[in-house]
Amino acid sequence: MVSTSKIEGVEQHVRICISHEHLVPPIYCQSSKGYQNTHCCYNDYCNSIDLKVPTAPADASPSSWGPVELVAVIAGPIILVCLLLIVGVLLFQHHQRTYNHRQRLDVEDPSCDHLYLAKDKTLQDLIFDLSTSGSGSGLPLFVQRTVARTIVLQEIIGKGRFGEVWRGKWRGGNVAVKIFSSREERSWFREAEIYQTIMLRHENILGFIAADNKDNGTWTQLWLVSDYHEYGSLFDYLNHYSVTIEGMIKLALSAASGLAHLHMEILGTQGKPGIAHRDLKSKNILVKKNGTCAIADLGLAVRHESATDTIDIAPNQRVGTKRYMAPEVLDETINMKFFDAFKNADIYALGLVYWEIARRCSAGGVHEEYQLPYYDLVPSDPSIEEMRKVVCDQRLRPNVPNWWQSYESLRVMGKIMRECWYSNGAARLTALRIKKTLSQLSVEEDVKM
């Protein structure tokens, strides 16, 4: 055995031979780093080698940690845990967004419409079933999207400053699709918003079905889907057809009914604000198959919230049609803070529409060709200044022929018109008063509505 040890800094060397019976391991052959190095072997003179005491590792000597090391040891695991938590939250949120997006795509995908819309349902059934009970505010948004995205456009049926109107097909039925240009987004949003006002649905207001925005790859199309009426606008209808006395009363009474419902405020938890149209004209009134009217184009409408006495005016730059502007609108004396002023302006325009209808009434085989109001006093596209001179300065109104006095219905219509055209808006009839007068006339003339 050979051994080298370091005792009190001094190295000591031992070389001996040990008999087999005294050799009890590991007593003789145990080494200790930094203190002793021992080697045992079993051949002659094998202990003649020189051994060195192995050095102790650097970390063997006791040392105290400084504050930096302590902070690192304590804060390290905490920071690691926080990082793991943040990563976990981010992964969860990403998963939720992905899931919600997939859900939305499933709802909007036309291939999924069977999940929500029974195949034998018509639009009328859907509106009846899915509109909130009694609210008349329209279909749920996911159904609107599903319907809009399964409509097939057939033909263009009209153009305006907002865009185009198409006839579309949905499950074999016709719908009207008003496609707004992207710069008319405010008008599209406003009209959709007004149409979905609680309790607005009425047989004499155009039936709203859906609003949706569709990306066709080049630009975003803004769709407004409504009932389709094959006769088109009252303007188109009167250009093509004359009307009987009964037909005149049906058109006039239904237009008054629609406007009265629009103007009417219904109080209660499921109430309806008063709404003024602000662009009433024959081109914005549609003729239904049964010969009655439906008021359309509510993009300029204003709502009156009586609880706060505020008027919700559309934030777009469009103005109404100059030819149909009331005197107070033309000369800018209208009180924009007074809701009845807007309703009075609608009544003036309704009087002009009645004049258009009555001219086409065939009484005693006589009727006149269709003309726009003031056709004989202003150009085809009059300026506000030209209209103001005629309506405000000269106080002229469309001509009411004397021969109308020979027929009770035309006489009543003429009287209503004059009472709609007063320069003082407050003196004009209300839509409800007109509706009652024409209802009475329809009973006298035995008109079936």
C-alpha cells in the first residue's frame, strides 16, 4: 500500500506491506479529496509509485452568498412562473378567438342555413316566427346574414344616388336588394338602423328583411334586403297606369296610414319613437300588388325620443328632394329642435304626392297625363333658389282643377291637398287626421281595402 496525506499543511508518505489477514477494506485503501490519497496493489514492489494529494474542488470551501445572488435565486423561479402564466393566458385567448371565429363562420356560411332555417320556410314565415314577439323590429342578425348570403341577384330594377336596386331570389321568392356604394355607408347604416326600430313593422311601410355587408374581393357591398313589389315606385306606377276613384282612395289612404304609423309615438317598455321621413315623394313610395302603398327609403329619417326630448338626426350630408321641400325647409326657417316641424314638412310632401295621384284618377273617363309637382313652374332639376322663389316668395302651389268639384272623392282630395300646403307648418293637417278623413271617404265610396 502506498499513501500520501496532508496533515496541517505538511505532506507525509507511507509505503508498507500488509499481510492478507490484516487487510480489511476500506480502512487502508480509502482516499479523501484534499487530505489523503491511498493506493493498494498485490504485486511485488507495486507500491513504489509516487502519489499526490488530490486537490479539493473550488466549491468545497464554504462561502456566503451576496444580495445579488440571493435575489437571483429567489426572483428567478417567480419570474419563470409569471412567464408561464402569461403564455398560458395568451394561448387561451388565441384558442377562444379561433373558436369564436369558427362559430361565426359556421353561422354565416350559407351551407349551414339548414341549422337555423327550415327549408320550407318562406320569408314571411321567418319574419313572423323569429321577430321578437310584438316588437316588429326584424329578424335576428345571424338570420339576416344567412338570408342575405343565400340570395341570388337576378336583374337590376333601379338606380339612385345611393347605388342600385336589384331583384333577387331567395328560395323561389322575390326580394328587393338595395346595394349601396361604399361611400354611402352612413346612409346604409342609418336606413338599416331605422328599419329595425322596435314596432316599426306595418303593412304600409316597406317590409325590411336583412342588412349585410358583403366583400366581393374588390370592394365591400352594403346590402339592404326588403320585400319586392313588382309594380315598383308610385312614380313608375302613375307613369304607366291611370287609376279609378277606388284605386286613388286606396293609394292615398294607405300612404296616410303608413305615414301616420311612422309619425306616431308608442309609449311603453316595447314602445316606438316618433319618426319623420324627411324625403317623402312618389319615388320613395312603393305600390303593392293589392293596390296599396308602402313607404320606403328611410335613410334620411329622424327619430324623436320623448323621454329625453332629443331628435336623433342622421349624420349624413344628404338633403331631401328639392321639388318636395316644404317652404320652411327652402327658406331655412324650420326649427330643427322641434320634432313636429319635421312631421309638418312630411305632410307638405304628402300633399304633393296626392296631387300626382289625383291627376291620374280617371273620373268620367277623364284623366290627365302624369306630371311631377311644379312641372309648369320650375325646370326638370330645379335648384333650391328656384324652388324657394316659386314656393316661398310667390306662394304658388300645384293647380287643383275646378272640375274636381264635380266628384266627391276628388273634391275631398283637393281639400286635403290645400290643407297640406299651408305656408305655416303648424296649420297643416296631421297624418292621423288625413287617415281618418280618407277612411270615412272609403266607407262612403264602398272601397275594399
